[in-house]
Amino acid sequence: MTNRTKGTPIPVCEPDPHAQVALLLQGAVHRGHIAGRALQSKDAKGCARAVMSALRIIDTLHAALDPRAGEIANRLQYLYSYVALRMLEGHGSSDPVPIAEATQLLAEIASGWAAIPLEQRAGPAIAA
């Protein structure tokens, strides 16, 4: 019998905002890789699912940007828009190159996000 069937609450760890953004970025990168592989194997439906999933994640990241964070938020806003556009272009033209570019950019953002020093993570929201 599981805890759920016994009615015992299961503790859930809620990651901090920095960790949540990191998870979203990792998810978007993963979906980009899936979309690229689907295109290469001529799986149009698989590519569409992965691209749409990546776009939902990118939209979430875009919506989470804090305009008070200044220039970094502005740059991320444009970068997320560009990444979404490249994903759509790759899917629309069945070309894996734009999807690979978008995925690489997301991976670079994720790497930079992970490199933010711990003491800066606890401060006010930087930008998603």
C-alpha cells in the first residue's frame, strides 16, 4: 500500500525560482533535441509535438521575465523570441539546422544560468 492510498501526505520539495528556471531551460533543450531527431527520422508528428512543447516552455520563460531586472531581461526577451522563431522556421521548413541553432542557444542560456553564483541566486529575481 502506498502513502497515497493510506492518506498520508507526501512531502513535496518546491525548488527555488532559480532551480525552476534551470529545469525549464533543461526541458526546452531536451525538447529541441527530440525535435531535431524527429526531423532527421522524418517523423513530422514527433517534431511538431517536441517543437510545440519547447515553445510552451519558452513562452513560460518569457512570461517569467522581470522587467525590473533591466538589460538582462531585455536581452533575454529578444533571445527567447529569436529562439522561438528559429524553432518555428525549422519545423515549418523541415530543416533541422534552425532547430539545432535554437537548441544550442537554449543550452548556452542554461549553462549561463547554472553558473550564477549561489549568493546572487537568493537576491531579487534576476530574470528568467
